[in-house]
Amino acid sequence: HRKFKACEPCHNIQHSDTLNWNPSAMDIALKYKDKDFAAFQGAVMQPNGIKMAQVHKDFEMEENDLKTVKLYLDHMATTGPPAVGPTVTQILLFVGLIVLLLLALADLMFFHVIRFKMVHVLIAIITLGLLTQTIVKAAVDLGRTKDYAPDQPIKFSHKVHAGDNRIDCKYCHNTAEFEKSAGIPPMQLCMNCHVLVREGSHSGKFEINKVIEANETNKPVEWIRLHNLPDHVFFSHAQHVGIAKVDCKKCHGPVAEMNIMRQYSDLSMGWCINCHRETKVNFKDNAYYDNYKDLHDMLKSGKLDTVRAVNIGANDCMRCHY
């Protein structure tokens, strides 16, 4: 395992919350699981990509050590990467507060180690308050996945595409203005650029080769869905992007700055309602709104300075739940 330490800084074994442009150990394991040692050795010791050739320029490893690495990766391809232990900070805090509360009550009723009863009362009030806050927050956050940022099968950087190269969101998500879903771009669309761009300045050929292979084999890429609404909620991109002309950043945040795409908003009902209260409607330049005579009269009389989404029923229950 000591030999793997030379590889691990570049090829992470477990999930990383920052984008590692190099292929992960699992990526390499899956790519070479059905290939012989000679193919693996050639890729490591004599790479043909410009980026990888630069990185591996002075790289040295004995053949037996490289065979050990190949065996390790073959095993990983079958069993998966090492499991990450669960984070138990919140659970420990919750259990600790309960224990503290029980100790305070036990001392008050039986042991009498602390003579001043006010201490017990203060401990009980503080712990009950914190426990209540923890329970309420957990209940409110149930089903919400703000900042969710899963590892995707291809390391696609929105920063590179939407930020550095200034590709418009709707070029890739081309159904956002007309359909309920913004759509997942097919590999054929990616190939409009990558028929020429075959090597990335950060990731070399490895990630782009996944795009090319998916296109040539007609095998769809199994992207992991990031934004999930409950089944009882209706949302239409066509209404928001096509009609209301809402900027993508309003919901999805500074995507052009994200190497790893994450869920920017919590997508809670309160968040939607507040947006409807604040968002102005292009009321005068759309003939559809000519039917709202009362609102037009209020605008003319000065009772209303501007029409917002809430004024035309955006917060009516049946708009999203029916």
C-alpha cells in the first residue's frame, strides 16, 4: 500500500469535494479492468496525451510495483472504492444533550451533588431548547439537499464551459424555454465542439474520451440528478425561462464559477413563494396580460407601482399542487 501513496495525491481513492482534474483511482480501475497489464503499463509509462506526457515525464516505477497497482485497481473495479465512514457529529451532539439533561434531572431528584437547584433548571432549559431546535431544523430540512454535489460519471466543469468559454446555458439545455425540463444535452451536441477539441487543458484526454466513446457506442451517460422536487410539486422551465425570462443564476447560482456543480438553492416552498413576491412581471409588453383589467386600472391610478408574480396568482396553491 505504501507504493500507492505516490499515485494517490493525483488519483484520489475516495470522494473529493474539490474537482480533481486527474482521473480517480476508480475511473482508472473501470477503464482497465478488462485490459491486460501491457496496456496498463503503456498508458502509465508511455502516455500519448500531451497533458499526461507532461505529468508523467519523470515518473518511474518498477514493473512488479506496477503489477501490484494493477491488481489493486482490478480489485477496486469489482468491489468499489473504500467506504467512507458516516459523519456522526450531529448524532453525538444530540445524544450528549440528552445525557446532560438526564444527569441534571437525576441529580435534582436523587443525588443532590449540586446544591443550587437553579443550576439544574438552567441546564434543563438550555438542553431542552437546543434539543427542540435540533429536532425542528431536522424536520424542516427533511428532503432538502442544498449544496448537494455528487461525483458525476464525467468530470464536466461548468466553469470551463459556461465561464471560461462563455457557452450560453440554453445551447446545451436547449429545451429550457419550451418544455417542463431543461433537458440533458446528448453526446452528439457535445461532439459539435469535441470533434475538434480532443484534449482538455486541465484533464487531458481521459474525460473527453468518455464523451467520444459514449457518442460512438450510443451508450447514454448515466448522469446523477442534482435537483429533485417532490412528486406533488409541478415546476416548468418553459414558464420561468421562456415566459418569465428568469435568469438561470436566480435558481442555480453562479454556475459559471462552479467546477463541481452543486445545488445552490434549497428549493423549499418558502423560497419559491418569496421569489414570486419579489419578481416583477413584464406586464405591459405581453398581450396575454390584457385580461387583467383590474391590475391595469391599479397601475394607472398609482395604487400599484409594478406587477409582481404574486399579483397574477403565482402563489395560488393549484399553480404548483394539483
